[in-house]
Amino acid sequence: MLLSSFDFELPPELVAQTPAAERSASRLMVVDRATGRIEHAHARDLPSWLRAGDVLALNNTRVIPARLIGHRVPSGGRVECFLLRRIEGDRWDALVHPGQKLRPGSRIRFDSPGVTLDAEVVGRSSFGRRQVRLWRDDGGSVDAAIDVVGQVPLPPYIKRDPTPADRERYQTVYASVRGSVAAPTAGLHLTDEIFETLAARGVERAAITLHVGYGTFQPIRTEVVEEHTIDPEPYDIEPAAAHAINSALDEHRRIVAVGTTTTRTLEAVARAHDGRIVAGSGMASLFIYPGFDFRVVSALLTNFHLPKSSLLLLVAAVAGRELVLRAYREAVEQRYRFYSYGDAMLIL
């Protein structure tokens, strides 16, 4: 399968640089796989497309302000440190710039009014990645310090600096388990009011956790789709969520996944456990592309993705390449907004 088959013309101005004025005001394209029909609505209309007994599966990960700007100790040279993943305790996997100058033993300091966070490079690997140890001399919480000194890690296609408003808007309203460097963006459209309406209609919720890693921004660099790989990301599924999803599967009710991260997690776990969702933790690295046999997810709420991206391939696996590309052409014609802060698509 060739990657070039998943290309389309995307005017640069359609890549959203800011969120909609209100979460639920985002546009919603509804695609019916059975009929090929495409309809246009808004995120606030989502409850009208779901039905009693559906299970809305969500990723409750919380984005950390992972971009830290500091200086070398004692030279004072500027350093940027992008936290990728907590390895264990106070040690993190990180991208550090300028990486070539920061060898093991190098010290870095990040300052903000009232908070100082220190770091030491304790290991190195390729492509500028380093292991860093973080601490506070005052003995305070390192996570609390990161929240103060760090910046929201907006995706590279958002060509502006983060603002204080991004701390709230680049986060779902149900985010509760910190650990991601990117938001599960399909959930950015959902509000407490939408959840109240869904509950009144008999739609259940099941929250799982997948901490989104830096690999979500990595392009596919192989023309042959099957040669691409996905970086492993940590997940956790609580017993209550596993029970809710398995019960729906047993009763032939729909599992509506909110986002590609939720989809990959559920399908990875089902693939390893004979179609069942088993509570527990692990690492997910499942790459989903057309031809994939879905065992859990029967509907998908997702944003509009970039050409030739792994996320677009997952959507094409759900709805079929031709229908998805037709929907995307219509989205461009109708001036939908793309990617993290853009509009949404519901595939039924």
C-alpha cells in the first residue's frame, strides 16, 4: 500500500492556529459508512447522532506543560528541554537543545517567580534525546514546578507561541491522569453540557488512559505504508472501563471511540486478548491502516488530519479510503478547520 494514495490538497490557512470561541461551537461532519452520506452539524449536536446503549470511550490523559526553557549552570547559555516521558521517579526521557553541547553531567536550571527547578543530564541517546534528572532544592513537588515553569507543548504546525489560554483549551474537560505531551484532540470539543445530554439519552462513558508521546507528530517516512512503525506509548485500563466495554460488545452495542488514541489502545488490547478488553497497564504500538480488522470500535469521533499521516490512515481504516478522501475534499471546500484546534468528524 502506497502512502501517496493518502494525499490531498490542504490549503495552509485551514490548519487551525487557535481553538473555536467555544468548544461545542466547532463544526462536525457526520459520515455514514453504510450510505456514504455526508452531513454537516456542530459538536454540540453530537448527542442527536448517538443512541441509548452506546458506550462513549474516552482517553482521560492530561497534557503536561512539557516544554521547559532554562539556562546552563554555570555558563548561562539558553537551553530548551522537551519532556517526553517519565522513566521512573525523578528521571525523564527528554529532547534537549542544543543537544550536542549537553553531555552527561551537564546542569540546567529553570526559573519562574517563586519556583526553581534543577536538572542534570544523566544519559544520552540519538537524535538529541537525553535522560535528565529533575529536582527542587526546596524539596517541593517536581510536578508542581513543571506546571509553573513549563509551557504547553503546542504541535509544530501551530505557528505561534503558547498563551495562558492554551493551558485550559489544549486540555479536555475530563483530563485527569497527567502524562501526555499532546492532547487527545477529538475530546477538545466535548463539554460538561454535552455529557449531561448524552447521559440523559442513555449513552454510557468509559474512560481509559493512553499517554500520547512525541511520536504522534512524527511523519511517515516510508512510501510503503506497511513499513512504518508507531512508537510505544503507555496505557492503563481500569476494571470498570473494561467491564463497560466488554458488556457492550457482548450485547452488540456500539463502542464510539473519541479519538485515534482511544481507538489504538482498545484495539491493541483486544488484539492481545482474543477480542476482549482486559484491565491493566502496558505499552501500545499498534499501527492501524486500511485492511485492519476492528474488534471493538464501531464508530469514531476524530479531528481532521494532515495528508499522508498515520492518523489519516487510521481514519481510512475505519471508513474506507475513497469515502474518507471524498469527505476531506468536501471539508476543504466547506472550509473546515484542520488538526488539533480544528473541527471534528463523526464516522458512524
